[in-house]
Amino acid sequence: MASVKAPKVAYPHDFAKLRGKIIEKYGKNYAFAAALGISTHTLSERLNNQRPWNYDDISRAIEILEIPETEVFDYFFAKQIQNS
């Protein structure tokens, strides 16, 4: 039986700032994933636009990474710029 993959996110987001904050606060992705309560595989899929973030995980990430409310958009909703 073939494995089922989550559909690719329609409008890719730029998670560079989020990746930087994860390293700043946790040092490694696996430590952040554990603190967030998700697998490293799920975190990787989300950071690579292969699986969307859900509301609960965004809320928890904002809390544990201490992201100011005024900067949430920059971390989770900035669109990737496509080179043409």
C-alpha cells in the first residue's frame, strides 16, 4: 500500500525568520519539535511547506519562542518570493 502524503501548500511561506528563532532559542530543530509536542518529521514538513501549520501549534510556538504579537506575521505568514 502506498503512503499518503499531505498536499503541498498552495502558497509557500518563507520560514527563514522562524528557523532562525528556533535555533536561537533551542539550538536544534529536534529540541524545538519536542517542546512543541510534534515529531521532527512534522516540523520539517511544515518548515519546508509540505504541511500547513495548524492554529494550536502556531499559538504554542509563539508562546515558547516568545514571539511578540506584532511580529507573528513575519514568522508564519510571509510569502516566499518566487524567482522568475
